[in-house]
Amino acid sequence: MMDASRPLDALNKARNKRVIVELKNNIQISGELKAFDIHINCVLDNAEERQNGEVKRKLGTVFIRGDTIILLCPSE
């Protein structure tokens, strides 16, 4: 478990690591967290859309709006 006193600290610890992002429309994207801002807008590299644990399609570099995210977790 990450030791972070603030939510953005936890995101900072996940930078350059693989994360799983679940969106409001039930799409799940995994990739390397490269950047984020205070609105939790995120940039992921080597991103893949996943469905039922399997890769549905490779997306490359993506920008995800923070207001569409319901879950973001490190997938170490």
C-alpha cells in the first residue's frame, strides 16, 4: 500500500509506473502514467484498452480527462 498523505502524493509515486484507469463508461485503460494535473487529467504512454482482463486494442499515448475517471490504481 502506498504511503501518501495527500491524493496527489499517491499519483506522484505512481508516475512512470503502470496504472489501470477505469472510466465512467466502464472502459478500462492501462498504461504508464507520464503526467497529471490538479484535475487528475492524465497522460498515459503505451496505453491499452482492456476488456475482461484482455487487451482489446493498443492506443499508444493518450490524454484522459480527469472528470471521466472513477478509479486509478498502480498495477504493480
